[in-house]
Amino acid sequence: MPTHGEMIDEISRELSEPFTKEQLIDAIVARYGHVRSINIQSLGTDITGCCVNLKSHSSLPGLPLILVCLGRGKYRRYNSSTDRRLNLYLKQDAEEPRIVRQPDQTNGKKVVGPSPRATFYDFYGAEVILEKRGLMEEIRKIVQEIQKVDHNHIQGLFANKGWSVEYRIHPNVNWAWDAHKDRVPVSIELSLIDAVHRDFLRILLWEHEDKVDAMVYITSTFKEPKFENVKRDLDVFEPILKVPILLIGLSR
């Protein structure tokens, strides 16, 4: 069941900017009102909690920082390249990650540390597949170029390397991978652990449709969904999840 943060993120990508809080709420209710009960007042509070330039997020840290409040009840999507000065939380999210090395593991999965900026977890031999695709070195270079733990910034680095961004997962819905190239989707998740499980379901759909050979999953080590929690859940889903996944955890 989608959370408020997930619904706000999805619907705000589709609305013409600027949009009002009422327009965002109405669009969310229209799409999800038959799926789950929606408390309008709570949803309105969470919309303000998603704004990079409002202090509301301090008391709602589990929400994604994806909106800019323009005043008078109007909002737009946050752009990390042009809205840096508006972001009250930039210092927290912009610190450069450092290396975190862990010992190798067996049973078809291992932890590797080729980058000075991240922890890598190789689930079911993803690294070998990415090497064969000629993508592993490219991914390492992208990680080395990361200057801040920010969704738009990281997605832009993939775009600069020729990856398709906002790649449609299914023709009948607006789901999208953050990046995609050569049967390898990328998901960048820096806000919600439940979104990880959603992505597991979506990658299972792609496996069923024979659209994927490996996946890259990027998160952080210091805020939800934390690297260790995603790594744990990969192991929990192992009986049914056989897609090779390279998990990358960015540190402060």
C-alpha cells in the first residue's frame, strides 16, 4: 500500500507546475482513494513536510525532500541543480560519502569495496554481469563523481553517461526506473524503506517479462532506507528474488 510520501512523489511528477496543495491532494485521492483510506489533513501536513524550504520536515524526517513551497499554497518539484540555496537541509544531505569496507561473503553474494565513496553489496553475481555489459566501470565512475547524497544529482550523473532516465516500467502506468541501459535498471531510493519492497515487486515483473539481466540499487548508509536494511531485505526476499542486484550504499 503506498505511503503518503510515495503518493506525493508520484503525483507531483505529473502535475503542471506550479500546482496548489488542493490540486495535489485531489489528484492523489482520485488515483488512490479506492485503494486506501486517505486522511486529507494528514496528507496536507505531509506535503509541507516534503518541502526543502520549510521547517516542517524537521519533525517529519521520514518524508522525501522533493518539493519547493512557493508561498500562497503553491508548490513545484525540487531541482537540486538550481534550488540549492532554498534547501534548508542541504548540509545534511550534501556531505561527501567516504569508503566503508566490509569483509567478503559467500553463498553467491559478496561485499566489495572498489570505490572510495561507497559500500557495494553484490547480490547473486551482479558485478560479473555488469562487467560483461561494459557497465561496471561506468558505474564506478558515476559513484566517484557523486558530490552529495541527492536523488536528482545522482540521476543526472547517469544521464550524463548516456543512461535513459525516468524509464517507463509498464506501458499502462506511470511507474519509472530512475535510469536504464542495456537491460539494467537503476533505482535511487533515499527516503522510504517501503519503496524498496515496491521495487522488488517491479523487478520481479520485469524478470517474468524477460526484460532485465541485472539491477543497480542506490541508497545511503545513514538514513532510510539504510544500506544495511536493504541488504537485510534482499536476503529475506532471496527465495523468490533471483535477479542479480548491485546494492550501493552512500555514506556521509
